[in-house]
Amino acid sequence: MSDLPVALPRVIAHRGASAAAPENTRAAFRRAHEDGATWIECDVKLTADGRCVVFHDDTLDRTTDGAGPVADAPLSVVGALDAGGWFATEFRGEPVPTLEETLDLLADLGMGANLEIKPCPGRERETAEATVAAVRAFGSAVPVLLSSFAEDSLAAARDAAPELPRGLLVEAVPDDWRARAERLGCVALHVDAAPLTADQVAAMRAAGYKVLVWTVNDAAEARRLSGWGVDAIITDVPRKIADALG
């Protein structure tokens, strides 16, 4: 394991400021910046024609006016969808951004990104390889930490771009967390806050790993986790949590 080559903030905006704007859109990323966040977390998956878009679900239905699997839709279709109207009328017409568009915006805003590689089933390596290619082509203007639940994606990212830092996403911390993180060359663990314990945080930090927790929207919970020594809190309400941490 190597040290994380980028400085993590205490608060990271989950899919942008997603309590105030539609998740995984440039509107949410701008709102996160307005709310004082210096990093966002967002999801990356592939369209049918192999383009990286910032999108969470395997299907288009929940957060756009489209329908069906993302993996079956080319960028020309995905990019024309309304990804904001479901959230509020004021966001109607907000598009699904590409990863490149997102990195451009973050560079303009001076922000960093936790990019979660979120592959559609069967596209684990392909999604990781396309993600790291886009990040490498963009250069170093945006600090990046890659993460994924998909260990095949993390392995592919490790093989394709070993210089890019990686984090292993888990829900309940598995007994073999350290062996898995070491095998994948990870520098961080990204953990569901709900089942996490103070002893687990202490063990991960003692082993030299950064600990990021998700998704924390309660001020008292954020203060408790910070007291345990977690390195970053991923939240839908970045200003609220930053204010709570002081």
C-alpha cells in the first residue's frame, strides 16, 4: 500500500449536493461548490458505445425521462435526456454529463473527485479502463480518487493506471478487508457508516488506510464518526455537515 497522493477534505458531496439539486449533474456539482465543498463523489458507467457518463443506476428510469438499461443506450440518446426534471421543475432540461464534461467543470471550480466506477453487469473491466483513460487524458488538474464495489474494476484500474489511487467500497466491513485492499493496491476503504464501529475505524487507520464513510446526513452522526478518526464524510448535505464539524 502506498500513501494517498492527494489531500482528502473532511467533507465530500455525495453525487454533488444531491439534497438540493439532481444527483450526478453539473447543477449538483455547482451547488456543492456554492455550499463550500471542495470535492464531489460521483458515479461512472458506460453507454452502449463505450462513453463514460456520470450516472448511478443500471437503468435510466429513476433519474431521467428515458427508460431501459444505460448499457443499451448510446451517448447520443443518453445525452439528450432530461436528468433534472424528476427532481424539480427548475432543473428541467439538465443533462446527464459525460465524465469529460464533469472533469472540465471540476477543474474550473478547483474541485477534486471521488470517482466511483459503477459498471453495468459484465462491464467491470471495460468501465474501469475507460474511466482511467479519460482521467489520464484530462491530466492532473482535478485530484482524483477512484473507488468501486466491483473488485474486477479495481483490479483493472490498478493494471491500467497504477498511479491513480484506489479505494475499496464495502457495506459491512468484511473480516478479510485488509487482504482484499492489499491485493487491489488500495489506499482507502469507503464504508457504509451505519454498521461501522470505532474499533474497525481504528484498525483500518492503524494499518495505514484512509477511511471514508457514506452517506452521512445527520450532524450528530458526523461528529461521532469524526471523533472516531474517519478521514472523510460523504454526504448529500455538505454545508450542514461541514458546519457540524466546525
